[in-house]
Amino acid sequence: MTEPLPLKQRLITGTPVYGTIVSFGTPPFAEMLSKCGFDFLWLDLEHSSMSLETVHCMLAAMDGSGCEGIVRVPTNDPAWIKRVLDLGPDGVIVPLVNSRAEAEAAVRACLYPPAGIRGAAAGRAHDYGFSFTEYVARANDNLLIIPQVEHIDAVNVIDEILRVERIDVIFIGPFDLSGSLGRLGDTTHPEVVAAIDRVVEACQAAGKPFGILAKNAADARHWRRRGFCFLPISVDCLLIGDWMNQMIEAAGLQDGPGDVRHV
């Protein structure tokens, strides 16, 4: 059987990749999800209580699954990015990148000198130093770097952001984007839709892959038809909550909202 191409190579060729966002900091849970057929898991340090140590264990639990681990850092800070990269993820997602200068700073933080400012030390990424030379030789090329465009300020300068070298994917954050337009949560409002369309057009013109959060499988198909190829489908807490609600309803255990029969 032919091994699947690494995530980055698939995105370069326009092949869609699918994953989900993981906010529960439980290594066995990440291990299980990595065997479900997802192309990647998005481990979220921005909107969760998980620690770096937990992310370390989650990435280790995913080893050998064929599912790549991508970590969203909590902020565009070189110290945070450096510590996350030492854990050995396949890529990083940087939130709230609102200008070309911020995009350049994110890229520099991800790359070893002379291309960037990433610090070097023993860590999981290179087998605690045992494969340091081999890792450093390929790290700058192999790492997936994904800035988030999730504010109208970023939309207004998207062409400038796209000129930054070594950005691999632009990820649109529709919820924060809607908030920056005074429409928090209303991701189908015409102003929000127009802003998303503006980013899509710019990415297509630049030949840059782009992604967005899909609410469910049908939503993922919708965005795929629009040309999106980096598609996390929902968030672990929402997926589990929806499944539990469906199970309770199907079993006839619920008479009304919050009223569960004990059997």
C-alpha cells in the first residue's frame, strides 16, 4: 500500500485534509482520535486549559498513527512558539495575525537561523538531542506554518500578509472575524461573508491553500466546494455533546430540555 503524502505536501497539491480541534487535554483521547482516520488533530492551547506537558504527552500518544499533530499556540509570541516547537508538532497555528509585520514575526519565530530566530535546545522534536543534526537540517522546510486571519484588520491587508514567505496555509477564523465586525457569532451575516470571500479571492490569486472551521460533515463539503482544503471539523466538546444529545433523544430518555429520565 502506498503511504499517504505528508500533510504539507498534500496541501501544496490542493488535496483536502480533514481533522478536528482537540480541547480536552487527555493523551489517551488524542491517541484514540488519531486512529479514527483524521489527517490531523489540532491541539488547542489558545482556548483550553491544557498545559505544555499535556500537549507533549498527546503528541507522543499519536506517534505512529499517521495522523499529524498541529498545535495552536495561545499567542503570537516567539517564546511560546519555541516551547511548542520543541515538543515536535508537525505544524503550528498562530492566532490573530493582523498585519504583514505580525505574519513575518510568526514565521521568524518558527524557523531556525539564519531564516529565523528559533532557539535550539534538546527536546522531543529531535529525540532529545539524539537526532538534532538531522532534524535541524529539515525542520525549516518541513514545518507547517499557519497564521489565522480572524479580524477585519487582517482582511484589509490580506494581500500584504500573503506576500510573506514560508506561510503554508491561511486559516480563516469566522467567529472572531464576526466579532471584529460587531456581529459576534453571526458568521452568515453579509459583512462577515464578504470578508471571508475577500480572503478566499486573495488566497486563490496568490495560489495559497486556505482553511476554515467546518461545523459538521455537510459544512465541510460546502467549504470544500468553495476551494478550502484545510478543514478541521468541529471541536471535541461539541462533537461529544451532540452525540450524547442524539443518543438521549433516540433512546427516549429526555422529556424536555435538561429533563433526563433515570432508568
